[in-house]
Amino acid sequence: MTFRVEHDLLGDREVPADVYWGVHTLRAIENFPISGERIGHNPELIAALAAIKQAAALANNELGLLDAPRTDAIVRACAEIRAGALHDQFVVDVIQGGAGTSTNMNANEVVANRALEWMGHSKGDFRHLHPNEHVNLGQSTNDVYPTALKLAAWAQAQALLVAMAELRNAFLAKREEFADVLKVGRTQLQDAVPMTLGQEFGTYAVMMDEDMLRLVEAMAFLREINLGATAIGTGINSHPGYADLVRRKLSELTGIDLITAPDLIESTQDCGVFVHLSGALKRVAVKLGKICNDLRLLASGPRAGLGEINLPPRQSGSSIMPGKINPVIPEVVNQIAFEVIGNDVTITFAAQSGQLQLNAFEPIIALSLFRSLSHLRRGCETLAKNCVVEITANKDRLRQQVENSIGIATALNPHIGYVAATEVAVEAQATGAGVGHIVLQRGLLTQEALEGILSPEKLARPHGP
């Protein structure tokens, strides 16, 4: 292996000659061997960083601060990175000290070295184009890093919305398929009144719709950025017109209608937007967890449990019990829900632990937030494709449960009174006889009247469709 020598405030270091990162990245690699997860593993973050560097170069050029050759080279390098190139050169650990400085410097060095190649120079020959002097011109980690997190979170949240819509549509399809399948509803795991299986699955679709709306609302706050704030929000070392111009350039590059924060000092230190978004993701996780709990209960058995629905078999369920099939897809989504709830706690603590003009703990916020977004997206996709679309109903079992249910006595209250209906329910419980049989035996209603009251349509939709 051959090396080039680079210099920083701590001295000279040898850097592998073929890499695009430099001495600052090298020290970060040595300092933070924490998670083993590199920032390059998150393509949305790398694309966001490149978009910011590209927008900054264009703005600084328009302001007369960066010459055309350097601007063109930086823009070409950033465009390549945004298209997916060189992501393997973003090698610092996601968890890092320094409030994201290592991430920003990794980006500055990769962009600078690729731009140098476009200019016909060697990597590390920073006399011609420098990571700090030119790529980072008018910027600080403290405005670049949080802006990049917001852009990356926006992209990942958009992808999550698509996956949630896919899952919502799968539930809607089951609502239609099971529209006339009568079953026993339950409260506190005890028999309640009848409903349809279609109503049950339709509820899950509504849950997804509501959470999609809450997610969209939370995403709106991601549009407010602090580019131009530089170190603490005063805008030191940036041109007076830079903040507005770089915002406009970045909006054009990303297609997002970005807003410059009205108070850059507040925006630089406050992580409330990430807390808010994480709260919306926690809500999604809680709903998904509840749905998966329901699916596992409804499919429990298959003979000694509720056994109302059949989940598609995905793999053998036991290394010792022949024929056993487990609800592995709901189980994995349950675990994602646990993780997202835990990530929300991490984000909450990190956000409130910031001090004075900067929060140094944004890297762990980023890791937790991106994992929540990514895992929820994949969880919704696998729940829809590998489970919900192939769920079937055990119609005979469901019908038998309704016929034997004591809960249908509730429908008799308006016709024979609560006291008489209670006596019927108690006798049915004690004897095992059906509610309808006891009503007829006691002469409380005629056969015709009883059939009308206990018709599936009346039981599940007492006020009509």
C-alpha cells in the first residue's frame, strides 16, 4: 500500500494514497470504533451532505467568493456523490464525539479530493482546492450537520409513507374480502358483541391512515433549516446574503421548499424537530405493535387457541415439534416496535442533554432516528407482503363461535329487557345451551322475531352499513 502525507493541527499523518478521505477522517476512524456502522451505510445522509456542499459552492460563486473552476469541480463531485458514487468513502462511525464534525469533515475531504481529480490534480494536493477553505466555505458543522439530518429524515419519511400506504391498502383489501364474515368481538379478552372480520381489518387501515397524517404533519417541521448560522447562529464568517441564497439553491437541488429558521441561534441549539418526528414514529410503532399482537392472538392455536384466522406459513416453527408454524412476521414487527420506542427514549435524552448554544449529541439522535425510519419502513413492507395479503379466515369456526356466544344476549336487551337477557346469559353459561334456544324455550320471543334480531347484518351493523 502506498501513502500520501496530510497535515492537521495535531501534526502529519500518512493516509492511504487511493482513498478520497483524509487526515481528519483518519483520526475519527481511530477515535470512534463504536458501532461498526459507517455513515456511508445511510445513502440519504450522504446525498444530503453532497447537496449541501453543492448548494454552498453555487451560492458562494454567485456571491463572488468562490471562483468558477473550483465551483465547477465541487459541483461535479457533489453531483456524482448524490447519484450514488463514492459512498464507500464515507467511513466514520455514525456514533461519534464532536457534534458531527467528523461527518462534516469526511464529506469535505471526499468532495475536495474528487474535485481535485476533476481539476487535474492529485488527491491531497490541497493547494489548489482545500476541504475547509473551499468545500466548507461559509459553513460550520453546526449548520451543515443538522440540515443534512433533516434532509435525510425527509427522504426516509417519504419512503416510510409509501410503505405505510402499502400496508393500509392490504388491510383495506381484507376489509372487503371479510366484509360479511361474522365473528365475536372481544373486550378484555372476554366475549363481547358480534362484529365482522372485515370491520376488524378495516380498523387497522384507519390506524395506518391516521398515523400517516401525523407523520406528514411532523415532516413539515423538517423544512426549517439553519444553513448560514455557522458556529452558533450568528453567521460569523459567512456573507450577509449567504443564508437566503444557499437555502434557495438547496431547495432547487432537493425539490423541498425549505425555510431559513427565523432565529438561527435558537435553531442551532434546539433539537425539538427530531423529538417531534420521533414521537410520530413512536406512535406508528405503538399502533403496529398492537395490530401484530391482535394478529398473533387471532391466529393462535391453530386448535387450542382462537384460531379465527390463518397467517401464511413462512418457515418451520420448531427444531423439535413437528408441524409447528409460528407467527414470525408479526413477531419481527413487534420487535421493531420495541426498538422504535427505545429509540424515542434515546432521542429524548439526547435532545434535552444539549448545553448552551449547541447539542453535541446529534449523532446518536441521527442513528436512532434513521434506524426507526428504516426499520419501520421495512416492517410495514414485510407485514403487508409476507403476511396480511395472504391471511385467510376460518369461517366455520367463526360462525360457530358467534352461535355459541353469550355476547349476543346484549342484542336482546331492547326486546326482552336487561334482567331477562341476563338470566338467559347466565343459563347459557351454566348449561352450554345457545342463547337463541333458551329464549325460544322461555317463550320470550317468536322464532321470526329472534332471527331478525340475531341476523348477522343486524348484529354487526345495528345502524345499517
